[in-house]
Amino acid sequence: MTAPRPPCAPAARHASYDRPGHAGIATPRRSTGWRWYHLGPLALALLTPLLLPWWLGGEGTLAALAAFPLPLLALMTAIAVLCWNLNAARWRLLFSGRAGRLGQDGALALEMAAKFALCATPGGSGGAATFLLLLARRGYPPARASAIYLVDQACDLLFFALMLGLLVTATLTGAIDWPHRVLMAGALLGLGLLLGGLGLALAALPRLLRRTPWLAWPGPRRRRRLARQLLAARRTLIATLRLPPRVLAAVFALCALHWLLRYSLLYLAVLGVAGQGEALADWAWTFLVQMLAMAASQLSVLPGGAGTAELSVGALLLPLMERDQAAAAVVIWRLISYHLYLLAGAPVFAVQASRWLARPVAS
């Protein structure tokens, strides 16, 4: 007779995940790396948009802020709320029922939580991560959710490319005489190259995956997993682009309306501070100022592009208005386009994070 086999020792639990036996489902462990000093960059980002313009504009900034019309401030707040709802409707159209039952309230919560994370992290890096995580908690895999997110970003890039093209055309034909023409042409060229490169990469993705040298570093197993995820994202992207034309047209219309309203906030701030004027009542110029400033803010190490956005907008507004007026307009603009997003999105983010924390993540 053979000796009885000793009982097997219980398998060591993975350091990061507890696997309850269902393939592809994992429960993440709680992070232990959080420290209170992580709030330092966010606090600095909250104070910089308020203190920097006041320092540049001097005491006249406070007087200009005190004289700002309250009805106009309420209108700007209503525009921000409307922009959230427009983006929520856009998410519903893009998913078309593929992420479960997603009503307007659920899509709005997803939008506000993602926007809070985008504004609270350097370079907006937390926005996409929060979006993918919340959808994974709903059972929608991150590989497919990233394709939807990519379509959304492509709509934004296409809209800005079209707007820049219109502005450059108006400038070159002499209809509008603006400074910084070279900057506008460079921005249009950069957007065009980005859109073209993105399209070429997606079209040639299967061929790129078959070329193993650049993918040799992860190892065969991880390389196959990465290839499957990339191909799944590509299939989801193609399926999204094959939605009915009226749905895609509605998505782009919502995208255009959102950005037209969102980038009208600086125009309203300038209008409330400086009043009507031939040089100041130029919506197209303030639109271009915001577009260039927000692109430059991606280089800031602080959340929300703090510091870079204010300096960029202030520098582009100074040729048109007094220093204290420009500083006051920047403060009002950042209060609505940044601080309001953090203030309204923080409780939504907390509720969403606590609600989905105990649910399994789709692989």
C-alpha cells in the first residue's frame, strides 16, 4: 500500500486579486498607498486659478469681480450643467445599449465622475481611467470601453479641426484680422496629423500585431493578451462607427453643441467684466483663446492645468483689455469651467466609487 498523500497546502492568494473561481472576474484589493499629502497638488491647483490672476491684475481685479452681473454668472452655471447633460446623452448614443441599461441619470453620473477625475489629476489622466473603471463595474470590459472613449475623443478632435479650419480660412481671406496666424495654422496642422496618424494606426493594427519585434518585451503570454485586447477594441470601434448614420450625426451634433456652449464661457466672462465692445465682443477669438490655452494646459504638472491655463488665457486677452479686467475674466471663467466641475463632481465620484467598489470587475 502506498502512503496516504499529505493534504495540499492552501494556495497562496494573489497579492493584488482574490479570484472567486469565475474566469475573468477579479476583486481588486484596497490600495494602501494613499496619504493625505496627495491632496497637496489638488489644493494648489484649486488656489492657483484664483491667486495667480489676482496677483497679476492687482487690486482692480477684486473690484471687477464684485461688479460682475449675477444673472450672467447664473447663465454660465446653467450652461455648464447643460454641457454635462449633452455629454451624457452622447454616451448613451455611443453605447446603444451595449453597457446594460444606461439611462440619462446613470450616464450623467458617469460623465460627472469622469470629469471630476479629469480635473483632479495632472494632464487629465484620471478621466479615462475612471471612465473605464466605472464601466468595468457595470460588466463592460475595458478593452471595449476604451474603443468607445476613443470614438468620443475622435469626435472632439474632428470638431476642433473643422473649427480651426474655418477660423484659418476666415483669417486668410481677410474676413477677420487676427494676430497669431502662424499659431493657428500650426494648431490646425497638428490636429490634422493627429487624426491622420490615429486612423492609420487603427487601420494597420492587425498588420502591426503580426510584427513581433516591437512586441517581444512583454513575453508570449502577455503579448497574446495585449493583442486580444487591442483587437477587441478595434472590433468595438468598427461596430460603433457602423451605427446608423442618424445616430452618428446625432453624436457629432451633441459634441459640437457641447463645445460651442462650453467655449462660450470665456466670452460671457469677458462680456460681464468689460461690457460690450467691438474688439471684446468677439466670440470667435475667445473660442480660439480657450482652445489654445487648454492645449497648453496639458503640459502643466498640476491638476486641471492650473497655472498654465490662466497664464495662456491672460496673455492672449491682454492685447484686447486692461490687465485687471483680463484677470477678473480669467477668475470667473475658471470658477465655472474648473471649480464647479470639481465641486459638483466630487460627491458623484464618491458615490460611484463606493457603490461599485464591492462589485467584480469585467476583464
